[in-house]
Amino acid sequence: MKTFYFFVFLLFPFYLINAQNTYDIQFPKTENERNQNCQSCFQIFRQKPKEVKFSIKREGNNLYFQINDKRWFNTLFKNSGDGIAVDVVAKDRYSCDLESVVPTQIRGKLLKPVYASKLKSGLKPHKGNAFRVHVGRISDTDINKKQEYNILFLSNKSLCRYYVVYDLESYKWDLLDTGMYLDSLTYNTKQIKLTAKEGYILRSKTLKFKIPFEKNKSEYSQEDIKPIYDSLRLTDFNIKSINIKAYSSVEGSLERNIELQEQRANSIVAALQTFQKPTIKIEVSSSENWVEFLNDIKDTKFENLGKLKKNLVKAKLVGALSQEMEPILQYHRKAVLELELEKKNKYKTMTPNELIVKFNASIKAENLDEAIEIQNSLFEKLKNKEVSPNLLRRMEIPKQGRFVKIFNKNSAYRYMLNELQGLIVYNELLDLEKLVPKNGEVKYNIAAIKIRLWRFRAIDVNETKLKNQIYALKNYGIESSLISRMMVNYHIIKAENLMRKRDYVNKDKSVSYIKNNYKKFYLSDYDYLSLAQFFSYYANVDMAVELLKKKAQSIDIDEDLLFYYLNLTLVKRELTQQDDYRTILLNAINMNKARFCKLFNTVEGGGVTFQLLVDEYLRGTYCENCED
């Protein structure tokens, strides 16, 4: 999903004005002059509702100012000297062939301003709830250039606001995943990908670990891998898929490094495949480990290498220096493996009807271990959409306390597959709680669903009673980290409710609680994303940046999470100038170079904006990696 954010660039008196026709536009020479001429304009922008969106749209040669609020438009363009001018900026202004970019008030070709009377008379309804007005034309010779359209807002014919439109990716955010108790605590891991369909994806058990590589070694044998396989205790599981991210140290040829890493990764898969019959699905990516290289040379005598371009680093990392740095470089050759496991299912070939008959027979024989194993086999068929959830209703289970785990799993699993079942499952669990009033797993599942129902206003909730209910879980064996996670969700919802009431003081207290407590438990990548967006939504971008900064410098961060961090920070020069930021940029380049380079495309070409390249630090990284 894409959304528009608008950032004001203040105009400084010492900036140059291009030697071109500036029509009748006045450029204030001092802050006092600007404040005097633009007082009304500034006031109108301060009162602009956050829901008001505007931008410049091109159709053929024509440029249109588009806005979704006609009333605010008419307030802004009230007097005869109030108007708009468009600055057409070409990407070649930031060419890598130039030594530097000279800052100027007008960055490109200035079009003739359009003032209030023509703006108001020309404003017409457009698609949806939008309105637009014609504000200029591009010549036939310029139309195929890579260019963008900045907006000058004029008051009394004076330049008051200069806007660059940034097109940033945004993601829907959610509560932290508290999981549900089945046989054990099980999480619904949501996908971050923008292309993913909405809803939950119930994943198999996953394990993550690292394998170091010896220098110049690419082959792995069963003997190498067997200790790893045994340590995972895979007797009851098969490996369903492996995602391998293979990393080489940075010295040597890039092409040879990538080739060696791919050989190593495929060798690992081949060795693991010998331990099982089902074919393992594999996904392999390879890159040089610049991230950990830059992290590890900080505060060492090799620190200055981090300021050099990559080709210069490689040129130095030969001979004696390479040998001297080997104690550092040896830790950069590794594979990060994420294994998705699926439990071995001895009932896999049985039909759903056969499974139901066998399950009911196991219950009558009071063979609970077999019944639970059959139940799990049915769950696999449900997950794969081979059967309808209604099949579970054919299970004949006496309503007795000894069968609580089976009842609890049936209800919780139906909810995990379909959140719309939340209220029905919640009431089922409340009935089950009456049968086993001291069962911690049932109480945990009730609290987890209740929080989500509260968020979507499906039930009325007494906040004090809910908080006490969450804290009381410790009396039934629930870990403190799980209770802390629930309480963070509690305060996320509370902050939303307080925001609607405009109770900003107490809303800030809930935000502070979240900031002070999220370090008490493990966060998945989706949790990181949800929290970061929560902080950003409530105008606490600095908290979001703090949350993600260390994660953004790790090689195993999710790609979308890393690029979300770039969304938060690329426009903040005080962050991009920091030495650590190069590590983050190279992490993004290693992970998906094409996606990184695309950030600097035109807005029309799917980028954030090429005008980010006004930042010499970003421009240097872009030119080093994207202008091959």
C-alpha cells in the first residue's frame, strides 16, 4: 500500500535562486519578512486537519493540483495574491557525474503561478472525493524526462511554503500476537508482505540457527550436519522447508563470494535431505556480510575502513591486512537457517470421516494420547482446507474435566483459523471455564480473545476488571513475560480509546507504559512492525526509530521491516549523517538491491522521491551501488 506524506522544506535566505523567470513571485530575504507576508498562510496550515491530502498529478502534458477537501482549499486561497506555482525538477540535477548538488530555492523549471480566482473557478470534482484544478503544462520535449513536481504555496505573491511529495509505503498494524494454548502456546504468525492476503497464517513449528563456514570450504557431509539435526530432536518432525541466507566475508571477488555461498547453502540442504524422505523446499539467498563487518570494526584500529567505498575496502583487504583481520572476518562466514517443521502424521492417509470414527473410538476407550494425535491430524486437514471446520462438531466428547485439553484446542484452533469466530469461541471458553475454573490455559485463551474483541468493540469491557484478570493469570502458572505482552496490548487499545476522547494526557501515559515494557518479552518481526507503526501513528516517530535501530543493523531482520525503518528515517538528515546509518543502508542493499535503488525513482516510477539525493550521504551510497 502507498500513502502520501508531505514534508516542508524551510527556505533559507542564503540559498540561491536559479537564473530563470520567477514571474511575479516574491522571495522573502529574512525570516521577519517571511513571517509578515505569510502570517495568514502559516495559520491556515497549522489548522489543517491531518486528513487533508494534496499532491500534483500529471495527465499527459497537463499538471493538476489535487486535494480531498474543498473547504480547506477555499480557506487557503482566499485573497487575490494567494496561489500555487509548480517547480518541475529533473532527476539529472542529482546525477552521479556531478561532484555535489548546489542547494537552491528553486530546484528545477518554475511554471507560471496560478492565483486564487483561477484556482477557485477551475476547481472541479474528480474521482472519489477528490477535487482538482489545472496548474500548468509540460513541454513535449520534457514529458519523457524523469521528473517530479514540487509545490510552492504563495501568499501576497510571496513564497511561504515549499513542498516535496514523498510517496512512502505504509502497512496495516495490529496488536502483538499473544498466541493461544493448544498442546502448547502456539502463535499465528502474520505475514508482513504487502502482497500477502489479509488474515492469519497458522504456521508450523519453526527453528532458527546459524552454521559457521570455514574459509574456502563449500561441502558439508552427513557427519557435519547430523549433530545439528539431532540437537533439534526431529524424531517427531520432518523439515518442510528451509530458508537459507548465506553470507561471505567481504574480502575477495563479489562474484566468487556469492558463488561460494550458494554452493555452501545447497550442500547444507543436500546433507539434511539424507535424513528424511519428504522433499525439503528450499529458498536460498547469498550476499557479502557488510553489516557485521561494519559493526565489528567499530572502536577498533580498523574503524577507518568503514568510511571507504566498498571497492576501496576490498582493495585494502589483501595480504597482510586480510590475515591480521581474520579473527574478525572468520565470524562473518555463515548461514542463517530458518527451518519450518511439520509433525510426522501417521494418520495422514486417512480420510476425514475415518479420522472422526477413529477419534470417537479413542475417546470411548479413554485413550487420550491417541485422541489428541488424531485431533492434530484433523487440524492439519483444516489448515490445508481439505475439510470444513464443521467437521469438528461430529466429535463425540463427554463434557468432563479430563477432556478439557481437547475442548480447549477445538475452540482455540477454530478461532486461530478464523477471527470472525471470536465471539462464539469466547463464549464456548467461558462455559469451559465453569467446568475447569483453575485451568490456566483456558483462562489465558479467554483473556487473549477478550482483548481482541475489546479492540474491535465486539463486547463491552470494564478496563479495571480486564487488567485484574490479566494480572491474575500468574496465579495459574502463566509466565510473567506473557502477562507483560498482554498488558502492552491492553495499553495499545486504551491509547486508541483515549485518543478518540482527545484525552491526550492519559493517552501519553499508555504510550509511555508500552515504551517501558516491550523489552520484557520476545518480539517477532510482525510485532516490531506493529509497535513501530503504533508509535508513529501517535506522533512518536523517535520511539519507533529507537525500537527498530538495533534490529535494522542485524542481518536476520525481515526485509519489509528494514525498508519500513528506511521509510521512517530517510528524510531525517540528522539520522542519515550518522556512521551507523551506512550499515543500515548496506543491509538494505544486500537484502534487495533493486528495491533499495527503486526508493530513489520518481514518485510516478514507484519511488519515494529522487530528491532524497539532495542528501550527499544518501547520494554517495546510491551512486556507489545503484549506478553500475
